[in-house]
Amino acid sequence: MKRLFKVLGLCAAIIVAGCTESIEPAETPILTESAEPARLYIGLPGDDTDTRLSHQETDMSGRTAIKTLWETDDIIIANGIPGSKDYVYEFKLVEGNGTSRGVFECTEFPSGYRPENLSTNSWTIYFPGDKIQGEGDYLAFSYNGQTQYGNGNMDHLKAYHTLRLVCGDMNQYATFNKENINLSGEDLEESSCMKFNLKGLPAAVPAEIELSYSAPAGGTSSCFSIHNRLDSWWTGNHSSNNTTSSKIKLTLEDFTATSDITAYMMMSNYPVNLQNGGTLRVTVRMEDGRYYYCDKALSKNTTLHGGRLHSITCTSWTEKQVSNIDGFDNPEDGVQVLQEATVGNGTDIIIMGDGFAADQFGKGGNYERVMLKAYEDFFSVEPYRSLKQYFNVYYINAVSDENHDAEPYFDSWGAQNGAVNGSASTVFSTQFTPGATTITGDNDAALEYAMQALRAKGGKGGTECNDEQEVSIRANQSLIMVMTNVHCHAGTCNMVWTYGSDYGNAFSIAYTALGNNDDEQCRWTTIHEAGGHGFGKLADEYGGYRYTSFNTSIWYNLRNNHSYGVSRNINEHWTEEEAAGWNGFDWPYTTSSNVYWSELLNEDLGYVTSESLGIYKGANTLEHMFCRATPNSIMRNQFADDGRFFNAISRWAIWYRPMKLTGSTSAPDFESSLDEFLAFDRTITVETEARTRSISYDPGMLPLGPPVLIEGRWEDGKLIIVE
């Protein structure tokens, strides 16, 4: 029995499908003075219990349901134009906490119109109002990422419980009415809930439940909707996200060792159609890495409707044997989704490791620890911390035949740089140079693993991505992080550049060692290589070398790189004093008015004061010929106390890439995006907290190796590396 809204006197007519456009609200007088709050009275009719989903099981006419008990912070949204957010009325619970009947009040009125004075054809009600205010929010709502805290606990359900009620007629105006909204009828879209009654498991601490479906021959297994879905929706730039999956997961935390599990998982409003002859499988993963599954064969066609409480009981279990954990051969178990973008389609980061043998894997193993640390380190500084919602992040198990046996190299003064190579067979064949900080590896193999991760889990909700062209394009625009299982000071980024875009629309592979037995050293090496070079496409800002002869081709190359979205944090450097030592070059002198970041030098912006933004000779590994914007930064010496931040021009370059890759900016080019960047940058704090963490730093440590620039070109949706 579906739990639905029935509206009594709310509007002139009720309709749930067939709307393709809506009439603009009729003009009505604007409020001229403060008024009493508008009210909604929402609850169950009498003492009857309906199937409204919340946090308490109850009995309704012999059926188990979940009863609503309103809570103090509950919000109902009434939207006058659900395709937009122009007429959104927020009603907050003021009476009825802990009961099934609530009184909700609205005290703020868009454009001064009270809801009962506004006539429209498309009043729509949404819950929860803190997450859903219109059609776009409702359709984009994701049921991924659910976590239950403790056996039998239901507290997590509220965060994934959604309601939508349309009341209106596309051909008629209706006025809002504050009469009772009774929880019954056939006109509501609502989440459903799955209850797991799991008994007779081997006693252990559970970590995850997966519900999967295998269809009979000729059927479709991808039946679980990841988002809310509608057969029709109100006008606007919205449509149903029809992403489906053959499996859905629930994470378990705060459990003790047990043989019996009671768990709850919210699901989409959309019906789940299961076919006669298909099989539902419940798989439980334990904290120790063991898996147990129970299969339920279906003897008839079954539909799991929205708005209902469903249940599955399992008592017979089989231990699942995982013979190969490598993500390339066994992507189901060997690829993990760390996060999905919540803005646009997202841009991809795929993390993997080299030189980790089979003994390094498993839940809580060293490989997982390194992968999770790389993920956390990457987003631990600005602007990445505030851009996190633009990224999809995955890690893929890459099992080497042997653990890496390269040994850290110490020179005669005791400084540690690079490593002495051993003979271990590793999946990406990473190699070091003693006394230097470079790492080489098999780029083709790393790119293949990245593509496999996207095939396995790159669809919405961690589903398979079966479009090979999409897989190829995304992988070839991604950041690939290869964490190398050697404790030494080394890191190198292979950075692909292409013609045809000003935002560096090609992949990078950042090879990073784990630091000289120092987690903070590894952290800042990861940020420099993966965050600076890999995603930001930034150049090094340190010097060290000098040309004894040169021509202006190095400057022309830099200007070209700028136009491709590469090395935006450095500029050519040429002064009258320098020119006196060289003859025959007619090149404009570098000044605050023509340096690449000249617009950021406006003192009103504050960067000159807060970051000492200016023009400082030395960058791109050279003591002269190039300049940088700040005395120090992550791209010069990320280990120094004053160097653990991305300066303003670097932040602008980093910010611009996800804006273009995800279509989140209307700026036609980098220079035109300045105002958008400044608006973003004013909302973040370039943190100094991290500088208080100690780092094992030897003055004899060399700068990390400069990035390797690789030319590529896009042809018919494929990236081709120019040899």
C-alpha cells in the first residue's frame, strides 16, 4: 500500500502527469506591511497510520509500515513555479514535534507575496525542504552514500527520505489554501525503504550490505534507480536522471560482532521491477575482509513500489571467495568510489599504487591506507578543499608481483634524494634515479587502469560505464595519481598538453613516492605533484640553473603554454639590467602592467598585502629568464614554513580547470573569468593551519623533478600522443 498525500482544499485541481509548461503567477497585490505567518496543517487523518516513511515501525491494518513523527527542524517547501526557485515558500514546524500531525509556518514571502495571494497552476510541495526546493533538486537527489550507525538504528533514514506532491492544472490558476493536508491518497511521490533481516551469519563486525539483482535471460538487471525519477515534470531545465544500477549499498558503522543484523536502506520513489526467474542477492562484507552472500530466487514478477516499506529475510549464507583483488581483472571488488561530483558531470581523479604485492591489500591494509591518505591529502588545501564537489574520485587496486624493493639513496652528506633501484616486478614499472628526485613509469599501463576504473564504477551511483568513447574521453582528461611504494623523496608528473583549448583538456600522471618515512612529507609532495602539476598544470617556481646562452624561443614557448592552459603561474622575466648583459634581443621589459598576473596586483584586491604578490626573479628551474608571483609557494618549496599554499595566480589557474571541464562557467576564456574567480576566492581562507605540522626536512633535499611535458592532440574524440 503506497503512502501518499491527499490535499483537501489546497488548490482548485489536482494533476500528477502530463504537464509540459506552466502559467506564470497572476499579478496580485504585494504586501505593504508585515503580516502574520502563513500556516500549513499536515498530518494523518484521525488516528490511522499510513505508510509515510520516517523513523518508527508500526502496524497498519496487518501490514508493517514506517510512521511519520515530525521533528523540530523539519521543513516543508511549497513552490509556486516548481521548474524554478522564484516563488519558494519555506514552512517550518512550530507545533507537533514527536507526533504525526504538524503545524508549519512561513514567515518570509518571496517578492512580498503571501502564498494565499499568489495564483498559479503548479503548486508543488517538497520534503525535506532543506534539501529540495524545486524539480531540479528532487530529480538530482541521490540515494548513494547511506550509512547506518548501529544495529537496528533508523536515524539515518531521514536524510534520504523525500516527498513530492503536485497540485495544479496546467490550464487553470489555483490559489494556495492553508487547509489540512492529509497523508493519504494516490498523488504523492515518495521514497521507499528496504529492511534487511539477516540472521545466522558467522559472528563478526559487519561493514557493508549490498543488494544486487540478476535478471533471467532476456531481462535487465539494472533496475535500482539511483535518483528520484518522474514520468513527467514541470517546465524548466530539468529532467529525470535515469541512472540505474544492478546493485545498491549500505555502509555499516558502530556495529559490534554479531550473527544477526537489522538494517534499513532508503530507495528511490521509482518502482523496482523484478522478474520471475531473477535472483536477489544480499552480500555482507565484514571488517576483516570476508564476504557472505544469500540468494533469493524469484518465483513471480515482483514490483517494489515507492512509498512503502519492503523487507528481505536471509538465514542461509555462503562465503564468497575473492581469488583476485586486482582492479583490472576483478573490477567489482578492486575499484572503489571515494566520492561523486555534486556539480555537473564532474571531472575525474583515479588513484592507484605501484609496488604493492598481494599482502598489502584487504580491508585496513597498507594499500587502502595509502589510497585514502592520497585522497585526503589532495583535498586538504585550498582551493581544492572548496572545489571538492566538482570531482569524481576513484581508486583501483593494482597488484604487483612483488613489493617495491628500491632503497632510499643518501649522499655523502647524509641528504636523501631518490632511490637505488632493485629488481622487483611492479605493475607500472616505476624507476628512480639515485641522487635525484625523478620517477619514471609506464604511462600506458596507468592510463589503462584509469580507463578500467571508469568502466567498472564510472557511471552515476558507482555503476558501470559501458560507453567506451565516454570512458576514453574521461580517462584522457583525468588526473591519475600513482603512489609508489618506496619511502624516499621523489616525485614526477607527466603532463599532457594539447592545442585547441585554454584549460589543459588532457590527462596528467603524477608519480609520487611516500616520503622519507614522513607522512607530512608525502602529503606535500602529493599536493605539489598531483595538485600543482597534475591538475593545475602549473610550472615549478624554483630556480637553480642558469643559461649561458639562449634565444627567445623559451619565452615564445611559455606564451604558447599559457594559451593552452599550462604554466600560468610563471612569466618571462626581462629587465633593463638583464638586457645590458645580452645583445640582440628586442623584448619588452617585465613590469607590473604586463606580467601575466598583472590584474591581481591591484592593491584593492589585497593580494599584494596578504601574499606579497609581486614579481620575483627565478622560476621554471632557472635563476633568471622567468619569474614567479610570490617569494615562496607550494610550487617553489612546499616543505618550507612560508611555502605551504597555492598563491593567487595558481589558485586562479586551478579554479578555472574544473569550471571549464564541468561546464560551470560561461567565461569564454581564462582572462574573462577573473571576476568569477575573485568572487570564489573571497569565500575561501588560504589556511596557515597546516604550517604548524612538523615535517622531516633536510636542507640537502633537492627540489622535485620538473614536469615532463608531452604533446597530444584530439582527433574524433580520441587523444593521440605525438611521438
